[in-house]
Amino acid sequence: MLEILEAGLFTTIQDLGREGYQQFGVTRGGAMDPLALRAANALLGNDAQDAAIEIASPGFIVRALEKCVVSLAGAEFAVRVGERFVPMNSALFMRADEVLRFDAAARGRYAYLAVAGGFEVPKVLGSYATALRDGFGGFGGRALQAGDVLQNQARAAFAIERAGKMLSRAFTNYYTSDAPIRILFGPHDNFFDNAARENFLRTEFFTSEISDRMGTRLFGANIARKTEEVLSCGVTRGAIQVPPDGQPIVLQADHQTTGGYPIIATVIRADIPRLAQKRAGERVSFQSTTMEKAHAAWNELDECIRVT
């Protein structure tokens, strides 16, 4: 059981998202970095879909109201229990009344705190994820606040044997890679000529400070496109829209369910976590790949959440 002492900014309960409701105008949502959420749960032996806390800023502080085992994964925040620094990407034992706090991050934007057994919050449309725009899921459909108390699920075991578990080096290596973000071109090929696609691939973009859970906004060379918009169509996470100003927007977890800007390409699923962790001003470049290689890259991610 954990009590929120300071919530920081945009701290929410998330899981891997809700599937099957986009046709009703309900976005999938879920963790901005689904790999890190899966990793936090893997450290504790939880189900991959269990709820965890998504932390998006320093200043998050919680107190253990009883002894428990928690895990941390994702952005490289400096984390302390009392005055003792504890490593990210690990599981740790907390005694009753111990206080855990997140200071500034050296790398990345989103971190996840999980507890053995997962947090006890109601499922809405098959998911624990907070849908802030719609006001449901998670902890009352809102961001966490000071004074909130989060219970462990009743099925949780104490799990002391998980304390001290670490993620393999492959997890950190995945995020520190300078490799381009891989994409599949389409579906609106008729809005972009070969020169525009080549310009897109050779441009070094930068992430904008106004990026959020709806989309990662990029700035760099303008990507030329036809002036008219497409008929509104269903969109997916990772879709790269090009608005009239030519500056791409990569749709993220809380993206709208339909859109009218042409989509030049889609980020492959395996590279979405890496892109989501980019901070304002960081470089982003793209590389075209194939569907077969995209599937292979997704399957290889399991190595990143191997627990030692």
C-alpha cells in the first residue's frame, strides 16, 4: 500500500492500454513506454498487463504504508529511499513508513513504478489505463494527487524474493542506441512524391517541447505534400502525420481515433518506446524497413526484459 505525498506532473495509473474500442471513439491509451511498463511488471513476476504508476516528471514522492516490494523501470531518474539512492530498472524492498522520491532524470521522460501483484484499481473497458481526456480508468479517471492511497491487489504475495532483481544490460542498451527510428511508408503515398520521402529520410529532426501523450511533434526540414487533406480515417499509434506546415507529428498513446492529415509513414512497434522517451530538443532520424523486419524486431524485444 502506497500513499502519494507529492504527485509531480501528469502522474497516472497506466497499463498496456484498452483494445477494441477505437471504433467507438475511445483511444487505446496506456503507457507511453509499454516496454518499460512490461519490464517493471516482469521484475516482480506480475502479469504484463498489471497496472503501474507512470511518472513523467521529477518531484514524485510516495510513502510505503506497509512493507512491500516495488520495481522501477524506464527513464533514468535519480531515485532515493530516504537518503539512499537506489538504481532504476530494479526491484527493491520498502519497509513501512519509508519514503521513495524521484529527482531529476539524466535520460528519458517516462518511468514506471510497479508493486508486487499490481495496484488495485477498477478495470474500465477491459483496462486499468487512465484516459485523462475522457475522465475514466486508473484512479478516478484523473492524474494522481497528494493524499491518494493505492492498494495492492488482493492476490499479491509479499514477493520478498523479487527484491534485488535487475533487468539485463540489453534493456539499457535499447534506449541508448543512436540507431534511426524505423518506419514503414504509407498509407497515403499519393500525397508525397519520391523527393518528399527522400527528404523525410535524410532530415535530422528535433523533438518539440510541446510534445505530449497525444503526439511527439518534430521540427526540421519541411516535408512537401499535396495541399488538400485526406478524408478522415482511423489512425494508429506511431502514425506520422504531416500537417500543412510540413512539420511531422508522430501519434502517441492518447492519440485521437481519427485524423485528416496525410500519413507519410508509421513507426514500427518495436521503436515506439525509444521515440516516446525522447526529450525536448533531442535528435530523431528515420529509416525505412520492411514488414518482415518489423515483426522480427518486435520479437527481439523480449530479450530486453530478461530479469537477472
